[in-house]
Amino acid sequence: MKKLIFSLLGIGLGILAQAQNTSYTMHFNEVDNFKNFQVMLYPEFFIAPGDRELALPSNLVVDARYWLGTIADFRAGFSFGTNLGLRLGGTLHLRDHIRSIKEKFVLGSSTSGRTETTRYLKIPVQARGMSGPCADLFIGNQFGGFTTKLDLGWEFQGYRRAQILTESGRYISGSLNGYHSLKFQAVFQAPIPSSRRSFNKEGASIIENFNTIGVGGQVSFDVSARPWKFATMYAGLSMGYIKVAGEGSAPILSIRIGALIANSLKI
């Protein structure tokens, strides 16, 4: 057992020494050239509150987002499908700053038996961080019935873009390069189209459609890999719970994967 521990310790020290001996120069570390206008096109698959039978509720969403300097950013879009309607939102940047953090740059990896070893450097880089109160509003139809959904909370945004040049001539990008957003929000929705099945005096099945209200909370995470490019990939995930009057509680789940187009605009 001692031999195994010392062997692993020796391997770790060897990797650390090799990483520390790797010479590099910072090729670029740009966080001021953030493209402030983005358009996202993506399908959204989700669980909707209320008791409505549908195999796979889904939407096709077009969202636009514009950052007004360091003051705020605004969102507007349209949803087609199960949710047909207008999407609006925004975030007030109470804090928008550039700070120094340590970023991982992967040099390579190797496999020996069942052990996989990754060699990397951790280098201080500049990163942009934004945070503040946020709101998102949906107005439209869900399952053919009118509804509004208001999400209120706090959003944390981050942006990194760094690349190093090693002595061997390799360009290596930071592992967490890109843009990400994390939102914690309270959820209010009304009316929520729902339905219940019952039997009349004759024993016939009757489906009653009605509207109800819901209150809950959700966490949303969104990421785009290379928002400094004209086109890149976008992904998002929202999870939470909503208490629906007369229907108990229901999960909130939204999965989003699509394309993002970015540009720099002055308005």
C-alpha cells in the first residue's frame, strides 16, 4: 500500500514539475471585445405545469440579447410551438468588472493501464464578471390557452477568452473559454391551462378544462463556447419546481441546444 501511495505521489510530482517547466507566452487574453449582440435559435424540450396530455412539449425559440455597455442587458424573442408567444427580459448590472482568476490550459493526456493522466498549466488570466437582478416574461399561449409566466431573481454572468503559445509552437485555449450565465429565480405563472377527468352520473368520462395559478422557483444555466465567433453553439438547462393550485407541485424542466450568432452593434 505504501509503495502505491509513493508511486502515485512520485507521478504527481513529476507531472507538476513538467508542467512548471513548460515555457509559454500569453497569445491573447481579451475580455473587452465582447460582442454585445447575440441571436440564438434553438429547439426547447420541456415539462409544462398542469395536467395536459402531450407526448413531448417542445418549442422553436428565437432569442435576441443586447448588452448596453456595463449598465444592463436586454432580451427579446419569440417562441413557436407548445408555447406560442413573446419573450422579454433583462438584467441590471449592479456589478460589471474584470478580475484576475486562474485558468486551466491542458497540455495533453496519457493513459497507462486504467490510469489516465492529464498535464495542464494553471495561469492567471483576466475574466469579466457581471451580476444583478433579472426578470424574464413570457406572454402567449400554452396548449392553446392564454398564459403569462414571470421569472424574477438574480443572474451571474461570466466571460473568458485566453490562449497561450508554448515553446513548442502550440496554441492552447483556456478550458473555460466562452460565456456562461447562472440565474436563480422565483416563478409566477397564471393562468395555467389544466384539465381533469371525471365521470358523470351515467358513468361517462368527462374531461374538464380549467385555469389555475402557479408559484415556484428555478435555476437556469446557459453557456456558449465561442461567442467571439460569428456563429457558435449554445446550450441551456432550467430546473425547478412550481406549486400549482389544485394540482399539487410539478417539476420545471427545460432543455435547450442550438446555434448562436454574435455581432458588435452600437445602438
